[in-house]
Amino acid sequence: MITADKLKMMSSLTHHHLQDALGNKGKKYRLTSSKFLGLTNGGEFCYHVFYKIDANERDSTKVFIKFNPTTDRVIATIG
């Protein structure tokens, strides 16, 4: 079960938190901002994130977050 506190935390992550959660998967992305979009049908938290390509260019993608209650950790994937 995801508690109310965990739900609040998972739906208000910053781009810094998402960058940390991505770990090595996110090395090529330098996230600059994020916006929580909602929950997917599969129960993942979905964020729209922007990242720098170079000094003048940005792009965006989605990051999907799951909570693993066994390890008490957040798992992030880039979509």
C-alpha cells in the first residue's frame, strides 16, 4: 500500500529528485524542470521533464516513477 504521505511525496518530486532517482540512466539528461502529470493505468507516477541539450537548446520527455515497498526506494525510468 502507498500511504497518504508517500503519495504526497511521490507526486511532488522536483527535477533534482528525479535526476537522482534516474541515477546512471539519466546521465545524458541534465534536467532543468519537471511537472507532475498524474498516475498511469499501470500505477506509475508520470512527470514531464525538460532537459538541456546545449546552452541554448532544451528538449523534453517523460519520467515514470514507481515505489518499491520492499526496498523502500523510488525506481525511475525515462519514457
